[in-house]
Amino acid sequence: DSGVTQTPKHLITATGQRVTLRCSPRSGDLSVYWYQQSLDQGLQFLIQYYNGEERAKGNILERFSAQQFPDLHSELNLSSLELGDSALYFCASSADGSTYGYTFGSGTRLTVV
Amino acid sequence: AQSVTQLGSHVSVSEGALVLLRCNYSSSVPPYLFWYVQYPNQGLQLLLKYTTGATLVKGINGFEAEFKKSETSFHLTKPSAHMSDAAEYFCAVSDHTGGSYIPTFGRGTSLIVHP
């Protein structure tokens, strides 16, 4: 158990729908990162939050949004889903995102049908 | 901009043989370098990291990697492969973007270990 908790583990939904993925970071970690892993694109950075504020943004689509709450858990919202959004979505956390590497959760597998 | 190239999407070795997974990077600033391992249906787990100091870095499970600035490489090695080493391995380079370090990951190398 890495200490980073992601729910749900699996999600199957239809095109056009909206889903929310949840991440609870490791105790004491202030920074949360979201990644998308697909066979086509590999592991792509989406967005980072640090203590509730957006810190960095990567290749995140406008249909996707995220936030980090006061208790430091984070949610990734995916809307108007397309078949191509099917992927593994990982959350990672770190104390400050600088030198200590990341602790990853086990991911949410999203299947859009 | 930073990038990572992992040579070989698949590497096959026999149990007990040397493991060598190659990683080359590009970075405009002194990099932080990482190797992660991903077992099936699991998240990525940090194997080892280089930030500053000694260029030969030892990690978990007997793996080590050497930072060679002149070759912009950070190859991962293990003297003797074990069946349990079969997994996907990712090299990552970290740069400084907007006040935080966001690693860029390579496409991964699948290590296959034959008995």
C-alpha cells in the first residue's frame, strides 16, 4: 500500500457522460499530481495542485478539470467523455514535488463505451 | 523542454543474467532523474533517483543507475535478473516549471525474464 488512495478502481461509462475520480494523498503530502496513461500517449502529466492551489498544468483537455480540497484530497472531473479518454488515470503525491520523487496510487481504469 | 528516450520497448533476459535498461534524456537545466517500476495493475513505484552528488545511485531490489552527464544517460542495471523483476520500467527526468518539479516520463520498457 503506497498510502495514496484512488477510487474507484474501475469505471465503465458511456460516451458523453461525466465522471469524477478521487484521490487521497499520502499523509503529510501537500502536492497532488494527475496523470493519464494510455497505450498511445504513454504517461502524460495532466495537472498539479499544491495545498489547494493549482501549481502546474500539462496536457489537460478543456473537458477535464480538477480541484484539491482543504483536506488535501483531490478530484479529477472528466466530462463529455469520448472513446479516446479510455485510459488509466493515476494520482501521485509528494511532500513538495521537488526532490523526493512521487508516490503513486494504483490508478483508476476508465473505460468509455 | 525536457524529454526522455527509452531504447527498446521490450527487453528480454534470462533469469540470472545482467539487466540493462537504457535511458537518455534532454534537459536545459541540471536534471533530476528517476527510475520507476510498474507491476501489472499497480501504480508506479520509485526504484531510485538522482538529484545531486554521487553519480552512481543504488535503489531497491538490487537495481542501480549511473548518471553520465556527457552522454546524457541514466541507464538502469541489475547484475542478476530474477523472475520477480518482470515489469514495466519508466525513466523520468524532472525540470523546474512554475515553482514545481514536473517529471517527464519515457514510454517505458517492458522487462521480460525467462526461466
